[in-house]
Amino acid sequence: MADPMKIRASLKGDVADIRVLVSHPMENGQRKDNAGNTVPAHYIQTMTVEIGGKPVIQGQVGTAVSRNPVFGFKVKGAKAGDKVVIKWRDNKGETRSDEAAVA
Amino acid sequence: MRKPRILGALCAITSLGIAHAQTAEVDHAKADAEFAKFRAEMEDSNPAELFELKGEELWKVKRGPKSVSLAESCDLGLGVGKVEGAYVQMPRYFADANAVMDAERRIVWCMVEKQGFKFADIAKKPFQGANDTNPPEITSLVTFVAGHSRNMKFAVPLKDPKVKEIWEIGKEITNYRAGPYDFSCNTCHGSDGKRIRMQNLPNIGTHEGAVKGVMGWPGYRMTGGVMLTHQWRMNDCFRQQRFPEPKYASDTVTALLTYMTANANGAVYKGPGIKR
């Protein structure tokens, strides 16, 4: 099972500033290990952000994104206490979902 | 008639020289300011936090042949299981081990003595390599412990004669010139205003320089996305000097960390950092 994400969501006016740290190797499939074998690709392909049960962001992520990436979103119309749910799915079919409350 | 003209030309040359030196100074400050901006932006969401989480898990769970947790067995100098403020008060003297130890070395000692792990197994791969997806467990543990000293002041107990002795040895090591380049730590880090390419080199013998040397370790290095400890940094200094690298958790590294961290005493530690 993948490691947890770290989500922070803070409200500035009616705009929620969401920051998420994702724990993922994000292997692009082009690197070679010390023995010269290609390291198989392993990266996040899709990511979704829901606020209060409503999907607000659907994104596609590719191999150009770094290992353990940080994402930042600004979402209008959020209220304090709204539940933020972030999900990702990688090319091996692994998924992870974590949540936090808008503070 | 001729004399004043020459004098004038000389003056012009001198002032040119000064102007050039001033530009270099400004560039130094500018580069530092740009790095500071970058860190401020990144510290807000530093991937090091992911390893603090992992380290916390490892700290609390019962592991090893003896099946005990570090939380219930490991004393980092402030009592068994207490991590708040422990990182900024190490290296310190531990009577049970009869040695001065830095944070990483102490945790390794606990893993061996309390949990029953074999030192050789930990020392086999103590640091994260460029091709490794995750750092070794010990790195996450150090990051977790360091994270619990965030915004606290460095306070290495230098009044303890045993710690002071190791501090003196550390100072001696920074002066020791050897290797194919006849280098010592102080060749680069012993005076103010030096740099390698674009990197300003701190003078670790001074308080300000030592603060720069200890701040941000353990750190997440953007290049390659690896989590590294201050022990790793010391080993890398030896590598760059073309010295043989010290054994893992060696006395030499503890002495250097004692020297540097104690010189930074009084400065506020900002927690695990982010590096280029």
C-alpha cells in the first residue's frame, strides 16, 4: 500500500489554498539502475480533488513530474470545515486516497 | 604635468578594482537571497515531512529481534521516549554507552542495543543512493526526531567536560591536512568569504558559519529527490577532499558534528530542510 499524502488546506477569503505532498517514486521508465537494467516506469497518471463531495479538479500527471511531488491548488467557494479528498491512481493501478478539512 | 595624469590613471584603476570587488559582494548577497526565497517557498511543503511521518511510524512500532519500540526503550538524553527538543541538544554524553553521540549515532545505538538489530546490517546501506526510491529507515527516524526540535534553540551541552573534549577533537580534525590534495576542512570552511563556483562556503569556526552548516540537515535534496542526514553530509565532505570515507557512525563524524553544532548554539533550528 502506498504511503499517505500530506494535505494542507487553508482558507483565504473564499479561496481555499490546497497544498498536497505526495509520496511516490515517479519513475519515468528511462533510468537505469546500477546493474544497467532499465527501471520500470511507475508514475501517477490521474489525480482528483473533491471538496465537500464535489469534484473540483481532475488532472492528468505524467513522467515529467518529480519524485515525491508537491501540488498546489486554489479553489473558489470553499467553506471552513469542508472535507477535501484527494485521490491518485498510477500506471500500475495502485491508488491512494487521503482527506483533510479546510481550516 | 605628467605626474598628476599618471596618478589619475592609477586612481581610476584602483577604484575600478574596488567596484569589481563590490559587485562580487553584491552577487554573493543576491545569490544567498535567491536561495533564501526558494527555501522559504519550498519549506511550506517540504517532502521531508513525508519522512517525518514514516520515521514516526518506525519510532512507535515494535520491531527488531527483541520486538520493542524505540518509543518505549530509547533515551535520546531527555528521558526514555522523549523526542521534543532532543535533536538540538545532541551531540551529548550518554553514560549507558560511555560515549558522546550525535542523534543518528544514538538512534543506531538504540536499534542495536534495545531492538537487537545488527550494526553491520544497518551500516551496509546507511544513506539513500540516487537510484533508491526510499531512504533507509534510519534516515526517516533521524528526520522524525529532528522535526520535533523545530523552532528550538541549539543547546549542545558544552559545559560537560566529556562533550568539550570531543569538541576539541572536532576542532583538531577540521585543521587536519592530508589526502592527495593536502586538504583540510578549513581549506574551504576556515575563513570568511570563500566560495566554490556559485556556492558560498560557510566558515564553520564562527557562529554564523556554523549556523549555515547545521541548518537544514537532515535535508531533502531536490536533485534526485533524496532524503539525507547530516552524517551523510560529513561523509560527502571527506569524499570531496579525496579522503577515505569514515565508517558509518564513526567517532570522527560525531566529533565534527559536535564542533559544528556547538558553535551554532543559541541559533533557532528550523527543522528538516530542503536543499538544491
